[in-house]
Amino acid sequence: MVRDAEVRPTAVHEIQPLRDPRWASLVQRHPRSSVFHTVPWLEALHRTYGYQPIAYTTSPPGVALEDGLVLCCATSWITGRRLISLPFSDHCEPLLNNASDDQLFLSALEQRLHREKLRYVEIRSQQPLEGTTPLRRSTLSYCVHHIDLRPNLNTLFGNCQKSCVQRKIRRAEREGLICETGQSDELLEAFWDLLLTTRRRHRIPPQPKSWFRNLLNCFGDALQIRVALKNRRPVAAILTLRHKDTLVYKYGCSDAHFNNLGGTQLLFWRSIQAGKSGGLRSFELGRTDWESAGLLRFKDRWGSVRSTLTYSQFSDAPLSDSFRAIGMEWMMRIGKRAVPALPSCLLRIAGSALYKHIA
């Protein structure tokens, strides 16, 4: 996929990933692709939030794609127009092959920012675009954990911390917790009810229910909802996605009154077992803020390896005027004050109204 020096591209082209079948082929072939590049993820974003994804590539029309950078334009009367790769995605690497091409893509983004008067462009990746630009560049750092699924199950279990993981799994089994897995309406309802409870506990509005319905419809069997039940009562749930040889943990929730039973730990372990039986090589545990010490410890205890994600934000505005500094923090402060007092019906409405503004 690497071109000879004498035929380096000199321009980028814009395509529509949801309409161009070459995009799915590139995602399947490219070693840096993730579940967040896939057509099902892009389609769910489009159905739920109305985002129309675009992609830049150096490949001209009529030939197979060699590379690509996919983005969505998020429009909000609160936070302005932003070009993001990609909204609600833990990471979305530019699918490039030559570092020398970074400048072409960066220049294309700069031109679009000025042409459409965007507030900023954000790239969410481990390896940020390199190149020179007059735009202001700021960065945000996050952590992502991976579990190598290639060792046998005994080794994987032994790699887990004894008191907080192994003993919790064994207790869940002693308590008779049952794990149900699938994509049924009943499992989605159980997951959603637990998500609403968890978000209220954390004083954060829930994502729209339509988002999870659209994910389920778009991903099919590549999405699994796992629910742990105690005497038929749902006590914990997680949602995972599969892409190539990687399983991705995306959402989790629980009833705090039953957390001592080890339901969440049981669901993670069942996911690891399923990944092994399916021949997968990696279990990605999702993005974590560095300030979330408890969540970092929870993911560390599974014998996982940390990596750093670096989000790069390009803007004409001063850094102090960025969306991250004002818009999101303002909305989250309002949300944390209002969420505990809202009845469930209004909490769901609040989530549907807010999430399109924070992307």
C-alpha cells in the first residue's frame, strides 16, 4: 500500500463513506482501522444524530482506496460547528500509510475550517497528524486499556488481580448470577434501565435510547449485550462491539445495591471467554480519563496494558476560547446540578437534547 517516491499524491479527494463501497474495503484491509471506522458505526451516528460522514483520501475516483481520514461535522447553536474524527468514538486513527502525506490532509482540514467557518477540527488518535499549520493546536490526553487474548484462559484468569477480580468472579458464580447474552429487545430494555440508574448516580444525562437501538440494528451479531441477573433481576450489564480480531467494551452499567455480588466482573470474564472461543486476539476496555483513578484501577486489574490517546484540536480561536474550556464544562456543570432532581422521563429527554451538543 506504500507508493513509490516518484508518484506521491499531490491532492486529496472527498468521498461519502456511507455511499462509497470502497470505504468498507479500506477499513477491512487497513491495519490501523477500528470499530469506529466501520460503516455500522457511521450509520448509527447518522441515524441517531444526523451526522453525514465524509472522508478524505489521496486515491482518485475509480481506484481502490489507499488511505482515508473520516470525519463528521457536528452543528450546535451552543458549541458551534466542529469537524470531528469521530463523534462519540474512543479513537479514530487517520488511516494513512506515509507520514509525508500528513501535510496534505492537514492542509485540506485547514481549508475546510476556513471555508465553512468551523470552530475547530478534532482528530482522536494515538498518532496525531504531523505537519505545519498556522492553526492553533491543542491536545487532550486519555488512556485506553487492552487485554491480550492470545494466552490460554487459565493464564488470563491468573493475570487478573486476586481480591478484586478473581474473588468477585467466583462470588458471582457462588451467588448464582446468570449471564444472558444477545441482541433481544428484553436485553436492550434491561441494559437501558441499568444505564439510566447508573447515569443518574453519576449525575450525567444518559445517551438517547435511539442510539443503542441504532447500534444494535446496524451491527447485528457484532454487537453483544450481556446482562447479569440475580433471581431474574438485572444487576449489571455491558455492551461490546467486535471488529476483525478485536472485542471492544463500549458501555457498562449496574445497580449499585448489588455491586458486591461481582456482576460486572462476571460479565467481563464471560466476554473474555467468548473472545477466546471466537478466536479474537485483543479485548479493548475503552477510553478512560486520567483523572478517573477508580476506573483506571479497575481496568488495570485485568492484566491489561495501558496506551495513551492524544486528541488534537486545530482552531483559529485562542485556546482559552475553545469548546473544551467553555462549552462542555458549562453543560456538564448544569447537568450535574439538574440530573438528581429530574424524573426518569425528563432525564431521558435531557439526554437526547444534550448529547448532540457535546459529540
